[in-house]
Amino acid sequence: MLINKELWFADPDTFNDPFDCRFDPKPALQKAIEQLKVDHNLYKDLLPKKLNSARVCCFSETKKNQLMWAHYAQEHNGFCIGFNVRKLLVNNHLGIGVLPVEYKSRSPYQHIIKSFELLKDLGGDISPTNLREEFTKRALATKYTGWKYEKEVRLISTKVNKLNFLSESINSITFGLKMNDKNKDTLKSLLSGKEWAHIKWFETSRAKDRFALNFNLL
């Protein structure tokens, strides 16, 4: 990723959560079609096609959570890359873009119907396009509440499987608590050129008085 300066967008079928991006929208969508009187093609074709073509790149808003280090950084042996989202998305052609994940214990679609019903009661117009976009976003960025600790933010694309980024999109590298010196030196050597001179490097240590991680600027 760092050598080629590319982010990969994964097919949701490869995710470890079987509900992730795969919560069946048909019952709620049928209800929306009936109650809101929108085009039935929304149900038959356009939404399923868009969901099936979506690819996801996952990020977290925090690097403090120890479970994230354990699950996604080789049990603290890896490292954390800090991104500047604004610079990362310069001239992007993703198709959907950035979506913060919402965490729920029930269907992610019911509140969409209620919101559009309220809009309709207030005299607003409901277009099939707007409804489809809302269903798409919630289908791709809603997870079970048990994953809430991840504080996830997603880049979602319906047009590309990878995204090239500029070196200035990365603003920090944080070494994991158990990362060995050899791997640290290799990473520093890899990012030793002028284009990476702006990066801030952090070392991780155990807090002395609590179950927490400290990040010390090198």
C-alpha cells in the first residue's frame, strides 16, 4: 500500500461480519414503495445493482482502542497509519464517498421510511433517486452495535477497486506496542524520502496507572 500509494476497496462478501452490507433491504423497501408511492423499479433493479457493485475501504476515527490493535494490527505487532481525509479525497471518483458507520441492533432502514413520511406530511417531494440513495448509504454504512468500539468511517466506491493517493495524504505513523526494531527500521527506511518528510512518528507504550496506551512523538 505504501510503496504503490494505493488503497484497496474490498467486496463486502469478504467481511467477517455476515450482516455487514448484507442486511436484506427488500421488506423495508417494499413498504416504502407502498406507503410513499414511489417507482417500483427502485426495488426491482436499481438498488440491488448499486449494492452489488459497491466496494468498501475501512478506517477508524481512533487509534486508542486496544481491541483495534489486537484485531487489525497483528496483535500490536503492526502499525497504524494516520490519514488526512481531505487530502486523500482530492479529485476522487468514488461514486459514493465518505460515510460514517452507524451502529444499530435492528434494521437500518425503518428510520428512513419514518423520515420520508415526515417529509411527505410537511409537503415535501420524495423522489425515487433520493430514497434509493438513502437506502444505499444505510445498507453500506450500518453495523450491529457490538462493533461500536471500532468508530468506523468508510470510503465507498461503485466505480473503482483501488484509489491512488498522494504522499501528503498520510500525516502520521504509529508503531504498535510489540513491533520489533527491525520492522520499525524497515518502515522508516521505506518512508525516508523528501515526499515523506512531513510525517509524524509515534511510539506506543503502556500507561502506568491504567489500562491504556500512550503515544509518544519521536
